[in-house]
Amino acid sequence: MQKAQTLGELRRSGYAPLSVKQEIRKNLIERIRKGEDLFPGIIGYEDSVIPEIENAIISEQDIVFLGERGQAKSRIARALLNLLDDEIPIVAGSEVNDSPFDPISRYAVNRIDAEGDDTEISWVPRERRYGEKLATPDITIADLIGEVDPIKVAEGRYLSDELTIHYGLLPRTNRGIFCINELPDLAERIQVGLLNIMEERDVQIRGYKIRLPLDILIVASANPEDYTNRGRIITPIKDRIGSQIRTHYPKTIEDEIRIMEQESQKISLPELAVETPSYMKEVIAEITHLARKSPDISQRSGVSVRVSICNYENSMSNAVRRALRTGEGDASPRVSDLTSIVASTAGKIELETVGDVKDERIIERLAQGAVLNVFNRYFAVQEFDELVRAFDTGLSIEVGDMIPSMEYMLQASSTVGMKAAVARLGAQNNPASIASAVEFVLEGLHLNRKLNKDKMDHRARYHK
């Protein structure tokens, strides 16, 4: 069907305008009835955050997401864009997406008064109906709402003429979704201006007061500590936002791993197969979960899921680097590759401790705790009595992140009790996977105080 090009054609087509909140609610209800995934790629919120978002949309409420960094707040806000119609009609040339049936700007009102049903119509796609701004203390009312345009004044218009206004981000997102990240970082006077837009629909620019009944869904994000009466948010803003939704980090290791796998950059090289064993994925996810409970790390700023994603990428990269240097065709991360996560973790955590404790030492302790927890989920230490007795008779095994995988394979095949443990971990006929499994078993026994470990430069020796 050909789209309407004039206001008259739009009237005759039977088009029924809806407010943006009504439009989003209509599309949400339709997708729920069809059983569609409302937020593809959002993991771990199925029974907590997403039902609260659905309630807020059905209630036609503005939303603030409270949570620490790396909890997909901005991603969810951007995903709301998919609940808008494919496109909507506006008065052609309008800067504020004026509805042809209910214009709010002086430009659109004058044009419809002059042209009537012959007023030209444009169609705006959903992508142009989303606005986003990171709140910073230097944001001005002009940025958000608008300012008098001196060029238009120089052209002969009066300051009191509404047509002299250059609109800001909020009016330009009329009939759409506007997201403000880190809302409490807005200066209080700017928060008051935002409050006027949300509640009174009044705008004051250079002492000139105009009425702009903007049709906007406001979505904001904030750190819970800042979003309090003692923080940097004014109480009237809190009162006007309909739903306050608390986000959270993945509650299970399984969800953390799913996010890691979904968001990580894949390494694809010709003639090189990269595979991360399930227990190493668990170790990397466990490191992040332990960091979120660690008294050495500030929990006020949180430990982002990006820590898991970047650690996963770095461990794979270290394995690929080893395979390239040793000329192997397979790459699989090992426990010794966990030294590579220091670079991808240190910049994303804030320490609580004061003194000589370094990031590297805290990250090393987290990695040891993660290996111990995962090893004990896979094995009981008593299963390795025969292997430990072999070390009692003088056996020692040297490991390192640059030792070729074939050396591990030979040791696994000739060491009593090791072959069965490696098979339990699913590592068979692949030297890289076998090397990873051997290191995991040895480190697990060391952390359970069954073996000693001597560290050398880029190498370690396990012995009794």
C-alpha cells in the first residue's frame, strides 16, 4: 500500500495516532501474545528485570534502571527501540517530529493552518526516534531543551518568536524514546528543567516561556548509591519516574558463561582450531563471581560482566599465541594462561585495600580460588590417591604457558592416574586439550594441598 504523502491522504487512510507509550504498549502486548523474545541477547533477567519492564510499559510509565556498571542498562534501553512502529508520519520539515493531527511546534501549526489537507507528510523510521545522552556536569539547558538561535534573530525575527528557537535533544526526540545515562550526574538546575518537561510541559528559554507538550518515554540509568536523598538526585525527579527497576549481575555461573560466549570476539585463523574447555570457562566466570564477593574489591562500583568477557578473550589469545609460536594446529587455554587476565582485570576493578597489596596479587588469589572451586566440583581429591603416590616416589611435572602440548600428552599417557582424569574432562586425542586438562588437575591437587609447586619464570614445577 502506498504511504500517504499529504495530511488529507493520511486522514482518508484511517490512520489512528497513538502516544509513544501507547504505541510501545500495543507492540509489547502483541509480541507477548506471539511468544516472541522481547529482548534478544539479554541473559539472566528472564525472571527478574524483564517482567518489571513489561509491567512498566503496560502501565505507560517512565523507567529508571538502577545498577552498577556492566549490567546491560543501556543495552536494554536501546532494545526498547524495537517496540516502536516501523515508521510514523510527521509534518514534513518538522524538527520535533510533529504529529500531523496534533502539532506542537509553531512551524507545524503555521504550516497546517496555511496548507490544510495539502500539508506534506514525511515518514520517520524508528531508528530516528531514539535519543541518548550521557549525563555530565557540564550539560546545559540548551543541550537538552534548546536555545535562541542568533542566526534566526539576525534574519529579522523577534526574540519572543518561537521560531527563533534551536531545539535541543529532548524536543528533537518527541514521539520517541529518550535515554539519560547516569541521571544523577546532571546538575540540579538541569534536573529541574527536566522535571518541568516531564510534569508541567513548560519550557523557559532566555526568559521566554513556551509550552511544549512533548510525547516522550523517558528511560534513565543510575548507580544505586547516587540515586538516593543523600546522593545527587532531586526528590521530585524520583517521584515523577514511574518504575524504578533494579538490575543485577548474572546470578549463576551458567549465565555468566553464556554472556561470555555471546559477547566475546571470536578468534578465527586458518589452520588453527581454538577450543576452550568447559572447566576453563567455569574458572573464568568463577573469578568474576569471587571478585563480586571479595572484601579487597570495592563493591560500590561493581565488577562488570566485561571482566569475564575480556578475561575469556585474553585466555584464548594467549593460547593462540602459544600455538603460533610452537607451530601447533590446536589451541586450548590452560591454567598457566590465567596470567594473561591481569591486564584485562586490573583496569576494571577498584581496590578497597590501602598499602602494598597490588592488583596482580589480588587477581592471582581470585584465580586460585576459582580453580580450587571448579576442581572440587569436578573431582573428589581422594580419586587421585594413586597419582599422588607417584609423586611420593619422586615424580615431578613441569608446566608453562609456552611448553608444547605434546610434552603434556606424553606425561599424561605415562603417569599413573592422570590418563583417567584427563579422560573425565573430555580431553582425548587432542594434545592442546590434554595439556589444559593436565594443568587443571595438577593445580587442583596443589590448591588442595596434595602437591607442592615451585614457580619459575613463565614455568612451574609440581612435586611432593
